[in-house]
Amino acid sequence: AEPSLPEGKVKNASDEVNWADLSPFWQSPSRSRMTFVDLFCGAGGLSKGLEMSGLEGICGLDFFKEAGMTYERNFSHPFINGDIKLEENKQKFYETVRRRLGGRRLSIVAGGFPCQGFSMANRQRLIDDPRNHLYKKYVEAVARVQPDFFVMENVRGMYSVAGQVKEDFENIGYAVACHILNAKDFG
């Protein structure tokens, strides 16, 4: 049977998203063998959604100390507080992931790198905002840990550089689809 679409959504021929109604599973997800790490994890919104879906958290990384304190309180998997641009933090992350996976595959790298430079709320919206280039550290991490999938979220304004981001991921062997989704459409 065709999965139901979120209320208000209409399937069309150009829709590349494979819609599925997961709401029956939200209250009691079955445990999955899938694993995830969360880069630029903040307080853990993406991690919480993945965990609620039954996936196993392996590690979170962020440099915002206070958000990390929330992350550590809410998750049992390791959190690394540090700047992803620094080699010692990257190595600590990679070693933690390797150790925690114990030979298993990593299913997903999730992440929502800083959006301030792309945000419509930022009246200056500078393309040269140094935070805009942090996605390259995300690409580097995906290339290094080779997950089955990656999920990257950001604000609508990032669509202005979506072509370059897509090309960067395709250069490391991933097929990429970019979509603008509105959370209100998903309950």
C-alpha cells in the first residue's frame, strides 16, 4: 500500500522525497541496528529524533559548551565538546566513533552546522561569514567515517550554495538530494 502523506502534502511527479507516515512508530519504536553520530549537535534535536526512531547514538560533537551540557544530560552516548576545526578534537571524535562501533558500520552522520550566515533573519547575510564554510568540516567527517547515509539540515538561505554543497558530497561518492521542508507539515 502507498504510504500516507503528511496532511496538506500532495505527491507529484517531480517530488524526490519518499514520503512515509511514521507516526504509528513514534510512541514505541522498535530498536534498530542502525547507528548515528551527530556533528554540530547543539542540545541534541536531531539526535533525539533519531534515538526516538530506535537508532543507536554513537557520539555527538559541538563546541557550544552550554548546549553540550544539555546533550550530555539527555543522552547516554559520548559527547565531545570542542571545535571541529581543531585536529585534536577531530581525532578524539574519530577514535570515539571507531571504539564505540566496534567493527559495525556507521549508518548515519547527522548534523546542522551553524546557520547564522545563511539565515534570512540575518539582515547582513554575508556569503563570506566564516561559519558558512563549516559545512566543509562536515564533508570531511563524512568522507572519513563513510556512513551509509548523511542527513544535513540548515535554513532555507543555504539553498543559495546548495549546488556547491551537493558537488562537494558527490566528489566523495554520495548521491545528494536537497529539499526545503517545513516542520509544521510533519506533526
